[in-house]
Amino acid sequence: MHLSFPLVIMMAGLVLCGCKSGGNNPAPNNPPIGIHADIVVQTRNNALSLLYQILSDEQNVSKLLIIKLERKELHDVIKKVSVRSGQMVTTLEQLSQADRTLNLKSTELPPGEKAARDAQSKTVTKELLHTGGTDFEFKLLLTQAEAMEYGSNLAKVAAANESDAGRRKQIADISTQLQSLFEDVTRLLRHPESAAARK
């Protein structure tokens, strides 16, 4: 999904929640064969493509704070999300360069779902741009929590469908990092007036 405002893609978790159930699939120990192999590769590529889209825009989320003068705790946790997302984007690009079967543009979203995502993204972005103070903080942290949790589950699905042990570990590490960011964001969401962001 390519939208005009770089923040928008972080709202993907608001619409796509169904993929989370795949996070507990065991990772294959050996490369699969035949038709099953094609399905495994397609699943991995689809999950990583969706994750790549989210992270590509999440790395720009801190730019929103340039026009929103918010408290230090919020600034710190959003900046952390932005920096870590950029690092994970680089990791995915390196994995794609090393493995010619890894396609980061294989989102394959049904048109109806894509349209719903676009509409929801525009709505939430408009709300963020036209609110301030505690309302802005709550809405921003909520969307970040959903994006981080959804991204973590996408990485779990991808790792479970990655046959190479080294790549599987790197993808699993991304899931762990996103889960940690989710905890940072939700900690601040639960305690809006405390210095809850971890360094």
C-alpha cells in the first residue's frame, strides 16, 4: 500500500488482524518439497511483504512529532520505534538481496481489503493531524501498539515458513524486537503521565 503520507501504513493493524493466528506454526526443520514448498515460500513472502510495508513507513513516524510539540516521554518512544523500524527495514532488504526467492513486494491483498485499509488509514491520519494533547497521544500510541503487535505476528508467521536456519533466526529476532516495542508503547499508553519509555 503506497499512500501519500508516510505515517499511514502503520494503521495496517487496525484492519488486518486475522493473520495473527498463524504465529504459533512451528518452523520447518528441513526445506519442504513440491507444491507444499511453493505454499511455504508464498506465505513467507506475503508476511514479509506486509511487514516491510509497515516498517518502511514506521521508520518515518517520528516526523509527525515535528509538527506536534509533545512531551519527552512520547517523543522518546516514538523516536525509538522509528529508528528500530529503519534498522529492521535494512535487515529485510539484506535478506532479500541474499535470497532471490524472497520477494518483498508480494502483498497480494484482495482489492476490497486494500480499499478498506486505504479508507481506514486516511481516516486515522486525518484524526491525528487534527488533534493535539492527550487525544493525539492516545490515538498515536494506540495505532503504534497495533502496528507493533501485528508486525511481530507477521514476523512469526514468516519465521515459521522460512527453511533456512540463519534467516529464520533473523526474522524471529525482528518479531522479538517488535514485541519489545509493543510493550514500550503499551506501557506509556497505560501510564500516560509517567516516564514509562525505556531507553
